[in-house]
Amino acid sequence: MIKRERLERTLAGEATDRAPVALWRRFPGDDQRATDFAAATLDWQRRYDWDFVKVTPADTYCVVDYGLQDRWTGSADGSREITRRVVVKSLDWTDLRVLDPARGMLAQANEALTLIRDGLPPETPFIQTLHSPLAQARMLAGTETLLKHLRLAPERLKTGLTTLAESTIRYAESLRRSGIAGVYYTIDLASYAHLSEAEYTEFGRPFDLRVLSALNRDWWLNIAYVGGPLPILGLTADYPVGAISWNDRDSEPDIATMRVRIPQAVCGGHGALNGLALSSPAEVRSQARSALEMMNGRRLILASGGPVWVTTPLANLQAARQVVELKL
């Protein structure tokens, strides 16, 4: 069974020869140059032959052109520390402008996609990471400032979110000839640890749906990732994506609970930290088997709830890839 068929059947809840599997990671340093980033991504795929490639540029690639500054300081998950925010006072939201995807870091991201497309076998699907408007707003302002503006200057924040949504849509339109099979749409702050359902319904969901409804209808592998502790997953049950992902091993609810609550497939089953970075190969295989059992062997893309740590042992990565080939 070829990769696309395996994935499409999984998204439809149909039987497959085995569960599809994919892991991804950040490439700190290399993610600042298109050629190096593409080479690192292609090497990762050649080594493990995942069922699809989730392209993972630096999280800030979509907002650097607003003037945000960041650097990698050695974090084990490969993320970059933001050293200069763009939004300080609430009026700053009204100063944001729609970015040109043909310039700056967005253009560099597209250059990397072209190199990745040209370096992959035609039968290997790949998807680009898109960050939600609220996720971008959090990068621009920081959590504390964003939440303050959300509650004290909501209309100004909504003006900024509207701009960020239009900028994201324009960038997504630039991807139509990139060859991608879809997007990995990362949702931030849809978490009971930060917002109520009513707050996310007002400041997150409308902008998510605006972006998702504008995606190319030919893209068949769209995945929504809900980040953070205690994710508000119920609000994504009607999102037009094929699969939902969250840190199911590190935060409630587990995939067994959500299997009957969302119509989409689940993309998860492994924990990035305790499940992969700090475990043994035997524990990695056990976690994969338990995830498949919880999903009754259907509607599961075996993956990690977020990028794997750059310190993850090779033996654990190999175990995660090889377990789906074994008779469970």
C-alpha cells in the first residue's frame, strides 16, 4: 500500500495494511537558511521513511518579518527564544500589516519547500506548518501582554487578529503550486489553562475557520494541532481537517476519550518527552501498541504530540518507526 492510500484510508476510518507513522523535529540553526533546512528535512526523511513529511520551520518564521527577533539558546526541543516582541501597547495591534509572501522569511520558507519537493520521491506527501492568528499574536506580544489586551482592549486585538488571518491566507495562497498535500495548522491558547471556551470562541475560533476555509480544496492531508495543557478539543470537532493532534500523552484527555468525541482521525500516541526522549525502545514500542489498541487499530496516525526533542535517542526513533511493521 502506497503512502497516500494508507493515509487516505486512515483519515476515512478504513482498514489499512498498517498504521501510518510520522515524526518530525525542529532543526535549530539550519532553519535559518533555506538550503540547509531543506537538506536537514530530506535527510530526516531518508533515514526513517515516514509516511509523510511534516515540514517544521522555526515557529517564528511567519512573524519575523514584522520585526520580531529571536535566537536559539540550546533548548532541547529546538525552539527559539524570542528576544524582541513587536506588540507592547494595545494600539500596536492596529499597526500590523499583511505580509508579502514573496519577500523575507516567508519567501525563504517557500524556497525551502521547493527544495524539499524536488528532493522527495513523488509518492511521499509533505505538508507545511501554518500557525493560527492567535498563535502568531502570542509570539508578537507574549502571553501576559496578549491576555491583558484580550480582556482590556478586545477590539484592538481583533483588528490585529484580522490582519494576521489575512496575512496567513495570503501566504497559504502562495503555497498552491508548492506541491504540498496540506498543512499542519497549529492552534495556540485553546487551553483551559489560559482561556475559557467562550474566550477562545470569540478570539480564536472565528479566525481559525477563516483561514481553514480558505485553504486549497485539493489539499487532502490537513492536520490541526491544539497545543498546550488541557486543550479545548471540543471546539475543533467541526474544523475542516482530516486529523486532530494534541499532547495526548502529557495532558488530558487521552485518545481513547476523544475517539468517540471527534469525527476526525487522531494524530498522536507518542509523548515527545517521556514517550520518546526519556524512554527506552521497549517503552516506545509499548506506547505505540497501547495507542493502537485505544483506537482499535483505526483512525490513528502514529505520531508525537509535537516535535520530537533534538536529544531523542536514535534507538527510540528507530523503534517508533519499526513498531508499525511488526505484528502487534
